[in-house]
Amino acid sequence: MKNTLALIGWILLCFAAAAAGAGFTTGDWYILLNKPSWSPPGWVFGPVWTLLYTMMAIAAWRVWKLGGFTQQRRPLTMFLVQLALNAIWTPLFFGLRQLGLAFVDIIVLWFAILATIIMFRRVSPVAAWLLVPYLLWVAFASVLNGVLWWMN
């Protein structure tokens, strides 16, 4: 029962990061931005992020199961750092419309995810692998964010 509640807690925490940006709509501002031809259509982001947040939660839960915060303080703290960086990207990009600051955030986020993967790998290789699609998506999003900043 404790493990199930912990998994639910990690899922809620990860989706809380997503909820931090839920109040910001793209509106006409985003539609009118100059975008590269390879920019994905808007409908792709919801399903992709739903899957990624779920995988992130499972990864953190797998590490947590192996000693909780007492034994896994460093990797779980790094996970929380990257999650916070993730949570502030949407308000920076869509809320403040600060493409440059959002770009800096997403680059730092990429390195934080990489550090999390390295730390998780020492504890649970499966947990580390669960974060690889997230790292790849953020790499793609970093390039897109940088191009949008440059084009606009």
C-alpha cells in the first residue's frame, strides 16, 4: 500500500509541474511567431508530455523505493531540481514571452536531466532509461526554442 501511495504521489508531483504552466495559453502570440517548417503541430505536445511526465514519475518512484529520501537524497533532489526547471519553462516562454530566458532555462534543464539520469543509473538502470525519452524530447525542444528565439 505504501508503494502504491508513493507512486501516486510521484505522479501527482510530476503533473503539478505541468499544471504550473496550465494557466498560460498560447493564443495568437504563439500562432503568429515565425516557426521552422519542422515545428510539430500543437496537438502533439499534450500526448507527448503526458507520457513523459508519467515515465518521469515511475522513474523517481523506482529510485524512491530503494531507500526513500534517506538513502536516495542526492538523486531524488536532482530529480526535484530538474522538475522545478521544467515547471518554470512554460511561464517564462508563454507567460512572460521571454524566449531568451526560456532558452537558458531549457538548456540548464537538459543538463539537469542528464545529471539525474547519471545519478538514477547508479541506483536503478531502469529508472535511468525511463528518463532517456525525456532527455531526447528536451534536446529537440531546446533546438526549437533556440530557433524560435533567433527567428523572432
